[in-house]
Amino acid sequence: FNEMVAQTDLLLGQVRQSALEQKNAEISALEAQIDPHFLYNTLDTINWKAIAREEYEISEMVGDLGDILRYAIKNAGGVTTLGEEIAWLKKYTRLQQEKLGKEIQIFCSLTSEAAKCPMHKLLLQPFVENSIRHGLHGSKKEPLLIITGELENGMLRVKIEDNGKGMPEETVTILNQPDYHREDHFGVENVRKRLRLYYGEAASVLFESRPSKYTRVTLCIPVMEEKKIENCDSGR
């Protein structure tokens, strides 16, 4: 009986300690959060100062950054449309091209049905980022991104293609493996996990590439049932 009491006291002590640690962790997480409204208001202040000094290029960049953050932070796992996702990606690309040092031409071709098709947010961004960082960076060509979207047999098919350095065949083979894992391609792995979470085994990602020619990613997801789609316009 005494041993049982001692064991019970020990277990209760561990539970209390665990609860205390969890509470402290939650408090630390809350303290570390940045109020999005503070962030937006600060960017708005910077924007108006840039306009006052006639720094219109800086003003446009700050405005794009504000829209990007607003779209990404607000209901990050929510549902949007392909058209809204592409509009956000264009702003994201405009900021990325500043680091690239070249203007990136973006050609988009979406059918009207595909543009209105619901999809989860932020599924395309990692592929666009990889195109810029790994495909277009260091290429001597004029940077080009081609994004197409269409509905086919109950699936939304989106293709993202760049005219950059391309990849060797063995790299493409590795990327197309279902159990693919690489630390430097965290974004791709993250998208695959989210696709499985949202769509099960019905979704797919296919990589194609030719060295010095192009890299193309094809994302196929099931057409979602009608849902209430959050309006992600910034209203700046």
C-alpha cells in the first residue's frame, strides 16, 4: 500500500510538472507572436513615408510585401481559388526578382473554370520559389515563368514551368519518388505532406526537366466541392 501511494504521488508530481511546462511553453509562444495588425500598420507607415519621398518603387515593394503577409497569415490552411493564388504569386515573384537582379516575365494561361476552382492556399509557392532559386538564378536567359491551369476529368491540373538551368535526369527521378526526402527541399516535402492531408492519395506532383532548357512541375488535385471561399483581397 505504501509503495502504491508513493508511486501515485510520483505520477501526480510528473503530471503537475508536465502541465506547468506546457503552460510555460504556451505563454512563451504567445509572447513570441507578433500582432499582424501591428505588422500591417508598420508597413503602411513605411509605405506612406516612401510615397512622401517619391520612392515609388520602394512603396510598391512594401505594398506587395503587406499583401503577401496578409494572404499567408490569414487562415493559412484555408481555401481560395486558383485565380487568387496566382494573383498572390505574381506579387511574391515581383519581390523575389529583386534578389535575382532581373525582371521575371510571367505568362499565365488559366481557363475560366480553372481560375474559379477552389483549392487550398500556398500549395504552389514552393515550386515557384524553387524555380527562381534553383532554375533561374545564374541562368543567362531572360527569366520566364509559365503557369497554366485547366480542369480535366474532375481534376485541377496546374503546371509551373521555368526556362532556367534545368535538372539532370537522376535528380528528376529522385524528386518523383513518393518517399523523396531532402533537407534543402523542405518546401516540396511540405507540399506533399499537405496534399496527402487534404486530398489523400488522389493528388499528385510530377517533375519534368531538361538540362539548360526547362523545369516543369505538374500539380493535380481533385476538384473540391463548393465551399465558402474566403476573400483574400488586401483592401489596401
